Amino acid sequence: MAGELPPYYFRVRENGAFVFRVDTENRQRRIEMDQIAVVNINNGQIKPHGERTLSDEDLSAIRDWMTERVRVLAERDIDDILRAVDYLNQTTHWAQSRATDEQLELVTDSLLLAMHDLRTVLVRKKADRMLAARGITED
């Protein structure tokens, strides 16, 4: 291997990760991964695996990973939304230039309902932000 392995490996799952301590300092010089914890980023919970006690170093590395993971996921959310805007533009172009009447019949109602729902939420949220910026609260 080209470089040193990190001391921890995080096997990502939907709401967090399984945390492993990485060990290469053994007689066989093999990579060993020992599960030490389960992490839930939704509620911030860190559960030691089995009867383990996590060291301050373990907890610090896990918390650092959690902070970075939340940042990465938030960044991905925005990127996904921006991609959706691009996709809406491509859909508009398709509907205007290439779609057949049959294709439009298949998608028009679903698209209109989804766009209406999105517009309603966006307008309400924008109004809430504008009112809050003016110091007006809605009861």
C-alpha cells in the first residue's frame, strides 16, 4: 500500500456508520478491523460495540467524523436540489421541443401536481422568511 492507513474506518449506513479501529501492527501484517461503535448522526448517538469502553481519542475521532459527515450530507442535499433545477429545465425543453402528445399525456398531471406542491411550499417558506426579516411573527 502506498501510504499509512487511517486509525479508524467508518462503514457508512443510511443514518450513520459502524466504526472500526484499523490495525496493521500484528504478526501477520494483515489489516484487521475491529468494530468499536455504532454511530447515529440523526440523533447524535454513539454506542460502544459490545462491552467496549471508548477512549477519549476514539470519541474525538468519531465526533470529528460525525461533524464532517453532516457537512458532506448537507452539501449533497444542496447539490441534489441544484441538479433538480437543471432537470426541470431539461424537462421543459423536452416538453416544448421533443415530447409527443402521448408522452405528455403520461406525465402532465404528475408534473403539474408536483410543481404545484413545490411552488406552494416555496411561496409559503419565502413569505415566512420575509415576515421574520421584518420582525413579524405569524401566530
